[in-house]
Amino acid sequence: MSTGRKVPEKTAPYGVSAITPFVNPNGIPFICQQGTYLPDDGIFRWMGSIAMDQAGDIALGYSASSADIYPAIRYTGRTRDDPLGTLEDETSIMEGGGSQQPASRQRWGDYSSMTIDPVDDCTFWYTTEYYQTSGSIFNWHTRIASFQFPSCAAPTTIGSVTQKAAHR
């Protein structure tokens, strides 16, 4: 189980925070790692959603924007072999083509979700909103993306062929 939250500061670029709890053999949950993904690039990141696959790889999806870029859909992650407290460089799922108008509307991405496919426990599915062009608050679209980390080996299924998308 993993969870994400937005850092509340709004006057400077903010990042997405994540907590990764685990359950020890005695059934007692504990926090394995926690932190905020906030590269020093002037980009705001918010509406984070996080999930973990069967191999212990973590993916964190979020919206990203600045004064120079429209809201984009991006993710970062780490494999179980990466050092604790680190995340890989972010990957863009898609760059936005517009923004919400009027700017006084302060709602975004109520349905941001990173989940793990229950069939193979390796494929991450991420969905959130984006704008193709600037306009009405009701002009948003939904993007659904999937990816896997190469370190996760899906169970072998006899009788079907599966094509895996490469991470990075």
C-alpha cells in the first residue's frame, strides 16, 4: 500500500509527497520511506498518486506545470534496488496543450489515480485530466496510460502472448 499527498505551499513551486508503508512479518505496518519529489526546476507538481508492483517498484504519477508550460501528465518511480529516498528522472506521458479558464477556478484532477493491474501485478495504470486547448473549466479530457518497470516479471501465462511496454 502506498499513498501520496500534495505539499500545501502555493507561493513557490511545490512537489508531490509520498509515504510507502510496509507490513512486517508480525502484521504490524511501518513506514519504510517518505519524501517529497521536488526537482529544482521551477515546475509545480500536484495531484500525486502512487502504487507499488509485486517486485516492490514504485510509480508516482502527477500533474506538472509552470508559467512556461501548460499542465502536463508525468510520472517518476523507483525500483526496489534504487537507494531509499530517491526517485528516477521523470517521464512525460503527455504535455498539455492548454489550461483551465478562468484562472479563478481552483479545481484540478479530482480523479488522479495510479493503480497496479490485478492480472499481472506489474503493469501500472495512471489516469488524470488534461486540456488540449485553453478554455472552459468543462473542456478537460482524461488520459489513461500504462507502463512497467523492467525489473518486474509478470507471471507466465500459457496460451496467450503479451507485449510489454518498456520503462524509459
